[in-house]
Amino acid sequence: MAPSSTASRYPRPPFLVRDALRAGVPEGVLRSRRYCAPVPGVRMDARLQADLVAVCRAVALTLSDGAAFCGPTAAALWDLPLERRTRAAALERLHAVGTGGRPSAAARVVGRRGLAPGDRTSHLGVPVTTPLRTWRDLGAVDLSDSTRVPHPAGVDPRHEELVVATDALVASDAMHGDVPRYGLRRLDLERAAESWTGVRGVRSLRSAVADARQFVDSAPETRVRLRVVASGFPCPVVGADLVTASGLWLARPDLCWPEIGVAIEYDGEHHVDRRQLASDTARRDAMDAIGWRCIVLYQEDVGSRWSRTIRRLRDAFTDQGCVDPGRIASAPDTVERRRIVCTRLAARR
């Protein structure tokens, strides 16, 4: 069906105002409510002004040749886990980097130079820095949110959020054979960070990758692990498969200490569908049947109720015969997901 004469007067957004005027579009049409201006000289669909991808596609029309979105904006485009405040700021102030001078003259764009040819790619139809270059830029940014519940003693909010992003970058897609989602392994980040001599934030990056782990499924899992370690416990095994001696799969707890049979699972929602609830219950019953203790944590347990959470964890260690958690060695990171063969533990004390 042919478009109406009214609809045909409106250019398809996003577009540059100068191009529309040259095409004979009346200035009144450009002031229509159906359009908004993410930056001067550009019009986009007003219904999408809160959509980061749509905004970046529009603002990209003003970027210099070879430039790309970077830093928090690139991290949000790659869907890395960011605090709510950081994600909102990534939309309000767009970060871009170019090969020469400023990548854009728009006031909304925080621009700098220093982009190497291999650091640029396209994602979602937007020019963006590669995941590795994005991680490098995040080392110089504070990703923490000061409005959150205070962190436990010994936890640096900036370091914690950088490790969250690092864990996400080296995470594996469990649904597709544990293939790295972003094509990066922890070793890749380690080698890159060692080679970035004099780069701003490189010390933060090296510290973050030292504490990073593969096989993490969510940002809260990272925060739990870091806070547990800061509270005096050894680093747990992340995302291991528990199997019986005959090879029967039992469970994949988020965190565990196989030496004593203690596990932690984070549940983001109190209310889940009945099928998921039944699956979770069956899995935890299987762990209980072999003498394991599984501690289930919710959002409040990782924030305002953290002191209570630590008491629960200490009680679980004690019940499993470990009065001094310090005697257990911290689990190192592994290239392959660990497979732990479980035998029935002795009766709890």
C-alpha cells in the first residue's frame, strides 16, 4: 500500500537536519512532536529518546570518520552489567573516541582521541569500541553507585563494580558449550593489562582481573563472592557442576566450598514460577541428600542484611566441621568449568 502524502513528507529518522532541508522538508515538519533532537542538528523518533541504541544511532551521524562510542556508553551497548546510576549516565552523557581530534562537537558527547584501528567495531548498527578496548576504558571510570546500601567493611565499591564488568566479559555461555560470550578469556585480559604500560586506570584493571572468575552468571553473584572473601572466607569455587560417583548430574551452585560441602545460591526474585521453584527445590534436596549445606540468598541478604548472612555462613561452616575457614585454600580460577564428584559426607554435627 502506498504511503499517504502526509506520511511521505516526513523523513525516516534518524537524520541530519541539513539533509532534510536540502531535500525540501519544511522547517515546521522538523519541529513536529514526532521528532526530538538528541543533539543539535539531528532528529530522531521522539518515542525512542530513552532508548540508548536509538540515541546512539542518531548521534553517530555527527561522529567523525573512524570514531566510536566508548567507556560507559560502549559498556551499556555491549549489555555489560552496570549500576543503575551509571547506566542512566551513559545515556545522558555519551562517550566517544576518535582517531584524530574530538569525535563530535555535540555538547552531549564526551569526546577524546586515541582510537587504534583494531579497537573499533560495529554492534547493533552502532560504531563502538571492541569489548577489550571498552574494558580498558572502564579502568579509568568509577562505575559504583554512591546511593546504594553501604558496602561491607573491606569492600571497595569501585573495585567491586569493575570486577563485575570483568566477570561479565569473560563469562561463558553455558547454553552453547561454555563458549566465551565476548570471545575473551581471563588470560586475554591479563595479557592485555600487562601490556598497557602507562594507560590510565591500568592498575585498577590488573587488580580487577586478578579477582575475576569465569563461569559467573550474574552481577550479584560477583558481589556475593567478593564480599564473602572480604569477610574472611576463602574464595569459593564458581559455577562448578556437582555429580555423583556414577556421573549423575546433581546441581550447579553459584559458589561452593567442596572440601566441606557448603554452597551458596543467589535468587534474584522471591517469587518464581512453580516449575522453576520445583526445579530449585529438587536440586537443593539432592545436595542435602549427600550432606551438603546450601545457603540461599536474596537481594536484601547481600545488602542491608549482610552481617546476618555472614553469621549464617559461619554457622554452615561450623555445622560441616570447619570452625576456622582460614584453613581452606582459596579456589583458583580455571579455564574449564570444574566438575566435582560428590560422595556422601558424614552426618552433620
